[in-house]
Amino acid sequence: MSDQQSLECAIVRGGTSKGVFIREDEVPDENRDEAILSLFGSPDDRQIDGLGGATSTTSKLMIVGPSEEADVDVE
């Protein structure tokens, strides 16, 4: 069993969908995939106990960070 940690995020809804927005510097480098999956309630097959919906197609995530391009605000 792993230790739980917190991170700052925003849950944004648009129409019938919702997504989790996380700043790039909030996502851990170590165990990154596991941290992201835990947000959605995985490994629950239907992902119903986390921020995801009932299926994997309803689990949306955006990791936002500064761009290295001069004319781009975020990536």
C-alpha cells in the first residue's frame, strides 16, 4: 500500500464532461502514472470512486506548464 499525498488541481466541467487540470510542477516525477491513475480511482474497473466517470473515456486530465515558445503561453 502506498502513502497518500496531496496535490493542487482544478476540476473543470464543460457540458457533460469534466476534466482535472494540474500544474506540471504539481505532478510527481516518481510514480507519475500511478499518481495520475489514483486521481481517477484506479485500479477500480469502472473508476467510480475517484474523479473519473464511469468509464476510462470519461477520465480527462490536462497537465499545464509554461511553454518554451515565445508566442505560446502554456503547453
